[in-house]
Amino acid sequence: MKTYLECIPCFFKQAIQACTMLGLAESRIKNILDRIAYVLPAFSLSATPPEMGQTIHKIIREETGNHDPYKQLKIRSNELALALYPTLKHKVKTAKNPLFKAVELAIAGNIIDYGACSDLDLQDELDKIIAAEEQRIDREVPTLFNYSGFIKHLREARTLLYLADNAGEIIFDKILIKEIRNMYHNKDIYVAVRGSPIINDCTLEDAIQCGIDKIAHLITTGSDAPGVILHLCSKEFREVYEKSDFIISKGQGNFESLVDEEKILFYMFIVKCPVLAKALGCKMRDVILKNNI
Amino acid sequence: MKTYLECIPCFFKQAIQACTMLGLAESRIKNILDRIAYVLPAFSLSATPPEMGQTIHKIIREETGNHDPYKQLKIRSNELALALYPTLKHKVKTAKNPLFKAVELAIAGNIIDYGACSDLDLQDELDKIIAAEEQRIDREVPTLFNYSGFIKHLREARTLLYLADNAGEIIFDKILIKEIRNMYHNKDIYVAVRGSPIINDCTLEDAIQCGIDKIAHLITTGSDAPGVILHLCSKEFREVYEKSDFIISKGQGNFESLVDEEKILFYMFIVKCPVLAKALGCKMRDVILKNNI
């Protein structure tokens, strides 16, 4: 997905929110905004928003001298989500359609996104997911929640690549991956996380903390982009990507960076950006299960 | 008033909105945003927001090759407001307290601000002003609407300087200036407009179209800033400013640039910015009559 003009003020806004959350002084935040301004002219609107996100958070890491400023937040997100794991499992097990429920919960877990919503009240959001009988799905636009297409392609797939998004959310992904394993025994499943820390995105450390390595081949994109920018990914990742015949892509960043790809990709995310909501023709916080082929 | 970090994304947002309203292509808007980004590092947060506004609109004028891109909009605003003039006059004349009503209407006219709200539906806003029995005044915070202080200082004043803000709004100012003239005969009244075109701010041309030169000494700030940045104003303007013992300052831009001055200034504006609303402790669209001494 290209970058819209409206993304530009939002890049600065997200940087301010991230820096404020990290407790930086105003003068240091201004320095960071100045550095973002410095790279803006070289940034083309034909690039995807996660490419700018990568640059912004690289600047923040450099200026703070902290290679993983969201580390504590990620550990806490994992812990809070792990505490919910038995409840989530029970919800899936007792659901009329366990796979559908697992899909729904995996998307709901995408709310744990400190890139889009730095003032997220995590416990409150998790409570809402648990309390909700069902998630907010706009069934009037079937292409935005194509569950039947998802099942059809999933059934036929042999090699499945699951592109994770955030720490904490990975527990919700685990629920879905385990349910897919329960239903189908013929699949080779890969889970890819970020190559190194970027915002609160899931890294190897988080995935291992949550036991993903026990249920799938755990790999990384080899990149610190908050999305999957293929030319920045490692050769190993691209090989898995190429050989996969079904890809589940979690989150806005992965969607924005892969939406123009010609593969069987199913995007699962919660809409957290008004520009994207407008482009898709949906509302903020809608639950999306959309495919590109 | 200093510039807040939150003003920085808003500078880019306002530039996009202005350029979109002017019908510029995306690639040209990106060029303009790149030029704004280029000057950002040199812009200190201790400067006032109108100083950045001045730079942004200078860039837009240069890039469009149009020294007055809001010209048609200003003419239309003047025409629409002029058509309301008899109704406004009638409202003041038949009010229990004509001066209070004239103050209320002068502030209400500050809604005609294409800098803060480029998607303004002018006719709709004017209809609302006419339909309203009274304007939205938060009487719980008396310092934000200090009418008694205003009257006290006005009564004592000999030389009054009225700092106008927008085209169209100047008709509402005319109503107030005429009412002040009706009530007090001992005052020398100056009205200052911008020295050259900036956004939809009132210039000499607009003031003359609306007959301000017939009721007051009409001067300009000598500057194209969307506020009164004293060191950028002409010597002539500063002389009038110095000798005035009472100043009415219309609009957010004038407030932001003069709030730290040590003169008897009464600011009249509608709050159109969330950062300012937060700083003042009021709500968006509140009607403000506030003094600084």
C-alpha cells in the first residue's frame, strides 16, 4: 500500500506519542522530530507506511540509546496475555465453531498495538475481548470478512506461513495455530516474527516466552521493519515465503507492506487508522479477514 | 504562546488541508510538505505557532505561484457576511444589552477561519450564528469570558486598537466597532489588518470592501504573519500599538502571538484547536473573551 499524504502528519504524531510514552523530554522529542523531517524529502509516497515506521523507530532507538525501548511493555503484554490463555482456550473449545472462534480471537488480539495506539489500556482491552460474545465484524461487506474463502484455502494448503505482529498478540495467534493443527494434520506451519526489536512487535524472545517454538517452525523476517518489506527480509525468510502456499498476515503493518503481493495471503487485523478505514470502506476498530487473491 | 510538540503534526495537516482545498496535485503537496520539513529543524518551540503558519503559507504561495490563493474565498466570505449585516444590526439594536450582543456576535464571526478549519461550510456556520439565541459561553470559568473587565477597561480607554482576523469576520467586527462608537464618543479607534495576503485573513482590500475605513483609522500590521508578531510588524503599526491603551485582539493567531505581551489586551476568539483548548482548560468551539492583565 502506498503512503497517503495524511500519513505524514501521523508519522510525526506517532513519534511524539512513542517518545512521550518513553518519557523523553520535550527538547529531545523535538530533536527526533527534526530528524524525521530531515528524511521526509527522501521518502517517496510510493513506499509503504511501515518503511517510514522503520526509519522513525530507528531514530528513536538511536536518540534514546536503547535498542529495545518497548521491552518491558512487551514482557508485560506477554504475561497478561499468557494469564488469559486458559480462558481463551476454553472459549475456543466450547464454541459452536471452534476454528471460527479461534480466528475471531486471533484478530481481536491485534488490538495490542502500541504503534497505532500508544495510550492503549491493555488490561481494559483484554477484559473487553474476554467479555465480548463476539467481535465486531461488519458482515455487510463480505470481502472484509471472508471466512469461507479462508477455510477453503486453508484446507488445501500444505505449507502455511503465519506472519505474527505484536507481543502479547502472539498468545492469541498460538490459540489459532493450535486449532489449525487440531483440525488439519497435513500442514507444515511456519511462524515468522521480526528480526530485531521494533515498537512492540513480536521478536524471537517473545515468541519463545509464549511457546511458539513448540508448535511451529519459528523463523524471523530478518528485518526490523514493522511490516514485511520483502526486499529487506533475509534470504531464509524469502525462501519460506516463496514455498508457502497459504499465508496468514497479522496486523496493519504486514497488510500495508504486502497488500500488493501476488500470493494467497489472508490479512487479519483490527483497523486502527482512519486513512486505512477510508481506503477499505470500513469503520475504525472493524475486524478484518481479507484476502488479496 | 510557545509552540507545543502537538502543533508540529498539525502544521503538516493544515498544509495538506490548505493545498487540497486549493486543488493541488498530490506530488505538488508532497513537495510543499518536504519544504516545510526542511525548515522544521530551524523552528524553535519557543516561537509562536503563527510564525510557522507564516512560513507554511509563504511556501504554499511560492509553490502555487499565486500570491493570494484565498482571494475568491475572502471575497465570498465578505459578500455572505455583508448580506447578513442588516440582520446582525437588527439583532444588536433589539437586544436587551446591545453592546454585549455586539461582542457576542463579533466573537461568533471568528468561526470564519479557513486556517484552522479548511473544510468550513461558511453558509451553514453563518446560519447557525443567526439562528442562535446566544453563543456558547462557558460561564463556569469567568476568566475565559470576562465581560465586566472588558467594559471597565473599554470605558476608560482613549485610544483603541482593534486587531482584525479574517475576511468576512470583519463585518462582525464592524458591528462591534459601530456599537462602541454609539456608546462612547471619546475614543480614537484604529483597526489593523494584515499587511499582505495570508490564508483568509483580512487585508486592506477586504476592510475597504466592508467599509471599515469609514468608521475607524484603517492601518495594517505591515506583515503577512497570521498573527501579530511585533518584531515583524511595521514601525507605523508598532507606534499605534504602543500608544493604544486598550487593544481588542481577534482570533487564535493574534492570541497566540500576543498572549505574553504586557498591554491591556482583550482576546476574542472561538477555540478551534485541541492543544489551545487544553492549555486554556476549555472545550473546542468555546467562545472566549479573555484579558492578559
